[in-house]
Amino acid sequence: MENSNNKAAESFKITGNWATQSKELKGKFSQLTDEDLKFEPGKENDLLKRVETRLNKKREEVINIIKKGQPKTV
């Protein structure tokens, strides 16, 4: 069962306009910096690690927080 959670985390992708999403995250979590939210395509894991550390949250929590701000795909 644990493998399916890890697989979801590993395949996490940023969708939509990251500039807008990162501004919203900074509004909700004032401790986040521009450097924390710097995103390069293909380096989602780096972004997640920085946000995890800054917010002191688990990876799954950070993924859920970010997913809430992403556009819904059909």
C-alpha cells in the first residue's frame, strides 16, 4: 500500500499557471519565499522538498495544498 502513495508523490506534476498559484500560496502561507516557490519543469521534487521544510509538513500534505490551487482537469 505504501508504494502507491510514493508513486503518486513521485509522479506529481505542476499544472496551470505556476506564477498565479505561487502567489496564492504565499498569500496563504506568509512564511514561503519566492526562492521556496521557484519552479523548474521536471524538478517538482525539489519544489516539494523546499515547501515541506518551510511549512514543516509532510510531502502528502504539501502535494494536497498545491493540488487545491491547480486547475481541475477533466
